[in-house]
Amino acid sequence: MSLRRWLFFSVSVLVALAGVLWFYRHQGLERADQMSSVGGFITGVLGMVVSLRPSRGSQGEDPGTGMLAKTLAIAVQDQWQREVANQALHRFESLAVRWAVTARSGLRDHPEAVFDAGAQDETDFHGTVADAARQYLSLPKQRLVVLGEPGSGKSVFVARLLLDLLGERQDGPVPVLLPVRTWDPGSEHLNDWIVRELASLYYGRREEVPRQLLLEGALIPVLDGLDEIAEAAQRHALAAIDRATGGRQPIVVTSRVAPYQAMVSEAGVLVAAAVVELAPLDVDDVVVCLDRSVPVGDARWEPVIGYLRAHPRSPLAEALSTPLMVFLAQTAYGSRQAPATLIDTVRHMGSRRDIERHLVKALVPARYTAYPDPTHAQPRRAYSADQAQRWLGYLARNLQHTATRDIAWWELAHFVPRAVLGVFFLVGGGALLGFAAAALFGTGVGIAVGVLGGAFFGFGGELVEAVFRLFSQHIDRSVPVPVHAVIHQGGRIRLFAGTFVAGGVGGLGFALALLVWQRLGSAWGSVVVVCALVACLVMVTGLGDVLRGPVSLTELTPRSILSSDRTTATLRAVGLSIGVALGIVTLTRSDAGVVSAVGFGLVAALSGYGDSAWGFFLLTRCWLALTGRLPFRLMAFLEDAYQRGILRQYGPVYQFRHQHLQESLASP
């Protein structure tokens, strides 16, 4: 924690205690002794918060880059092995996805800049997906661009490349796959973006370790989907990559062909990079894959195989020239009777595009059939295909509207009008504030406090956000707290202790305001209330640094970050509410004080939950479930869709398996 924040933190407590002791100076030694006990208790808890913060010296020596890279490699390998298994990409190893140096002119650097002139020629640089890692390692500078049309197998290529490189890694750099669509090359340096992405994925948003790994050459960034960045920014992309890597550092880039051609025409080629293109599958490749997808002697695919051999240029053969469409055909028509119906279904379809749309639309109904969960050998949740289609369609339409592919649970709050959430906090917070204030100051004051406080409770956050925007700053209360904040080095205890102290100062301030109100009038009482609130807020803002433990690699998942934020919100709510309640009861010592302590304690608990991403998410999913847009157990539904292969997981967010699927579900 910075010296400035510790100063504010400590001064706030001392000022609050000094005010209380000053006021009770004329109340006798007994009351002063009581207040000294209260002050000693709060100061002791504050000392506990300070002592619980991990010191740098107690953490031992910082691990070297080699050990940090090894730890990251294990996490990345485990993550992508699970993704390959969940997306059934391993089933396509028999599918000969071939690649070679692109024959398109103007897209690549001179061969002598890319290859070792004495040992390799660009005509030798080709193969299947199984050869990708070996051929990549043969490149002197290990710089590669992979081009292909949607569904052509770029995901299969980079997943196999990444896992093979990790499998063969000794002490070399760690390949990390990063979808690049959120990068703006016109306004952010590539290195800064890579560090930020890795910090979000693995390090609880702490950037020290990924920056160290990047600067010391311990990473191979795999920038997936260069064509998915904002169209206006694409023309800066290749030049920005060259500036960041100096034309020497290893890198892998994937893109569709046409957008990459446009980028090259604007900025020139990527220096010293081999540019390969994935070839479409031929009929023989598809036949082999279909035949190997069933047991020996099973002839269910024979009608389709016979049709493809007899009509190698038909719309069906053209549609099945990409791995994605082969997968969709196997998924939708893989039962014993279904392959024969595929021919009848597509006969009346006059184009490849019609068949592709049909296969994409068939994925969800095919996946939402009752079959055992391989982990627990129990039937899956009873989601019907119609329910899944409706709920997934709602998500897809919102993603298309916001031009993103990430299903982030904390972003779902933006799907609900802020007025809905604001009214809830206005009514709930206003009622509790009015109840608590009425117990101390009377009914009239309680009504006024309830109305004004409820309005601020409900819509004060929007006011604060608007003020920050005036200074070109952006805050979003729906963003979750980093996982490391509550799970590393005693963070839970520090959070509870810190919020308890902050709540205690606030409670003492409210009780003191009552006494000042009674003796000196409402004006001075209001000043004391404001001072107590400011002191409490200053202390709470200081908790961000108090919670920062050492950087630790933690792979984030949607469930882990949800659990973390829920824990953070609960500890904050409990600490604040207990602190406020005890602070009020300590000074008032009356029945009205107890009633007020309960009311203000509930207000503090509501603020602790309401100012968290999990609190917003809880209200959001309730509203979306009541309006029929999404199920109430939303995370269970998303996890089930992930297990069924409809969604994939990228760090703390879900995504639709392919952009084609998102677009199909979003269409009317």
C-alpha cells in the first residue's frame, strides 16, 4: 500500500477517535475510559490489517524467469489439452489438413529473409497439421503467418502447434495463444496488450510476471484472428507487430486471406515471416475421416461416401471441404440412421452456402439430446433444444450487437436497463436507511433520509461514473475483483478486518452525529455524518492495495472468478455491517440504538453486495430469468453448453465455438 493511502487510512481513524474522545471529555472518566477501549479495539484491528499484509521480505527470493516460464507452460498445456478434448479436435487427427507456402503474390517476404538459405527452401516448407511444430522450429526466426478461410482448420492448426511445441519444450520460450480481436494497434503497443491479456488470463490482472517473461524472450505469442480486430485498425496491425518484435522475435499470426491481403497492401509484409495457407479438403480426405469416425465394419456413412465419390463437385462436396463442416455433419447426422437422410436433406439445396447454414443450425438440436456426462455418468440437465436455442440466441444477438465474442458473466449486467437495478437499490436502500434514521432522529428525518439516501443508493453510482467520465476516466462497478485479492496470502482475513474497521468508523460517526445533533443542532450533526462517510470511504478505497498479495499464477475460469468475487462481496458485506452495527451500539447503548444498528448494518451489507460484480450479476440473472430471456441457473446452463461443445472457454469467459454458430443463432 502506498504511503499516501496509509496516511489517509490512519488519519481517518485517528480523526474519528479524536472527535469521539473530545466530545466525551465532559462526560466523566467512566465514559472516557469506555471510549478509550473502543479506540484501542479499532486501532488493534487496524494493526492486525497492517501486520497481515504480506511483506516482500517474507516471500523469499523471487523465482527466476526459467521457473516462471515452466509454471506458465504447465498451465497453458493443461488448459489447451482440456479444450482440445472438449471440442473433440483430437477426432480430426485423421483429417489431412494440408498447408504450404501461399502461392498468392505480394503476401510474403523474400525467401532468403525467411529461410536458412543453405539448409531449406520454401518449396520444402509444407505438410499436414501433424508436421506444424517440426516445420515451425526449422524456421531460423520462428515467425509464421497462417492463412485460411472460416472453418478451414486454423483452430486445429494452432492448437496442435501449441501443444506439440509445449510437448517438445525444454527450456525454450512458452507459446501462448491469444485471440487478438481486442487489440487496437493504433492506440496500444502490442507488448502492452500481450502483458495485459496474460495478466487477465493467468495472474489476477497483475502485470509484473508476464512483462518479465515477455521482455526476457520467454514467450511465443500466437495471435489468433488478426482479421477480427476492428476494421479501421487493421491497416496498422502488421506495422505494429513489426515494431514490437523488431522483425526478429518469434511470433505466430492467423488470419483470413482477404483481410490479410488488405493489411499487406496498407503496411507491407510481416518481415521474415513464412506465410502458409491451409488447403481445402478433397473428397478422399473427407471419405477417410467419415469412415474412421465409426467402428470397423459400420457402414452408416456409405450413402454419403458414395454420393461424394459420384458427385465430387456437388454443393455438398464443396461444403464438406472444411474441417468445421465435416465436424458439424458428423455431429448432426452421426446416428445410425441419420447419414442416409443427409443426402435427401441437401438435394433440394442449390448452393454450398445453404448447406453450410443448414449444418450450423443443426448443431444445437443435435447436441441437446439426453446422453450421460462422461465425468459423472449421469444424465445431463434437462434442457430442451427449444430452450437452448432461445437462450443461446438471446446471448448471440447481444454479442452481435456489441461486436464481441466474449460471454463474460459480469458483462451481462449491461443487458439489463440500469433503471431496473437502480430502482431495486433505491427502494431497498431507501427503506433500510429510512428505518435506521427514524430510530435515532425521528420519523420526519427518517423519511427525508430514506428518500434522499435511497435516490443516491440507487443512482449515485451513475453520478460517480459520469463525474469520472468528465476527466476521461472510466469505472465499471460490474467488473469483478481479481482472484488473487481473496485467495492469496491471507487476503480473506485482510479484507474482513479492513472492512470491519471501515464500518466501525462509519458506525461511530453515525452515533456521534446523533449526540451532536441533540446538543449542537442538525447542521453540526450533518457535518459529522458527512465526515464519517468520507472517512469510511477513504478507508475502503485503501483496501485495494491492502489486498495485493504476491503475484501467483492462477488459471482463471468463469466459475473461479465468480466464486472469488462472491467471496469478496460477502466478506466486504459482513465486515462493513458488523463494524457499523457495533460502532452504533457502542456509543448509543439504547433500544433505539440497537434498532438503528440493525438498520444501518443491513444498509452496509446491501452496499457491500451491491457494489460488486457478483451482486450485479445476481440481480441481472433474476431479471433475465423473470423476463424469460435466460435461465435462472445461468452459470450451470453455460457450463453445460460448454460441455456439449456449443461453447468454448477462453480464460474467464465463454465464447461460441465458431463465429458461424454465433451468427446463425443471432439471425431471426
